[in-house]
Amino acid sequence: VQLQASGGGLVQPGGSTRLSCAASGSIFQINTMGWFRQAPGKQRELAAAISSGGDTNYEESVKGRFTISRDDVKKTVSLQMNSLKAEDTAVYYCNMLVITTTFRGRDSWGQGTQVTVSS
């Protein structure tokens, strides 16, 4: 199973950007999908997650500004990030809990994509 993330880059404060992540490989089913982030000198933290049933969970500081969505046909998860702040600067990692075609569980991670919020 491979996850390929895209999007991010340099964004001005108050601006928006969208991250996307696509899964490929021998996938039977994808359970929870999420985006984690790691700022310099800090631990990785969950930014947003979405269950297979569409229930969402957001880190407190991003509520109302970030929206996570998924497309199970395309095997993708996206994160729309609005009203960005300097403290959102981090490397963002997509994560998927995958069931393979051989019915094994895989905790899969993307390669990380940098989001820098700065004027």
C-alpha cells in the first residue's frame, strides 16, 4: 500500500490551501483516514480524521477552519485548509488504516508535505 500526498507550499496568513492524498496497492477497504501534522520541535499530532462512515474529528485549533473529506471510489482523502495561521506551519502527513486484499491491516503513511504560512 502506498500513499501519495500533494498540495501545500507557501501560503499567506489568512489564505487557503488544499492537501490531497491518494492510496494505491492491494486495498480491500480503507477505514479511518486522517491528516497529522508535525511542527518544528513538536510532536506529531492529529489535525483531522474521518471514519468510514463519514464521522469527522478535528484538533481544537483547526475546528471551523479545516475540512476533511474522503472519496472511497478514488481512495483519496483531502484537507481543505482555510484562514491559515502561522501556527499551522508544519509538515502534514496523510494516514489511512487499510485492510489489504489478503485481509491484513496496514497503518499506512504518506511522505509528508510542507505547509508554510508566512507573509
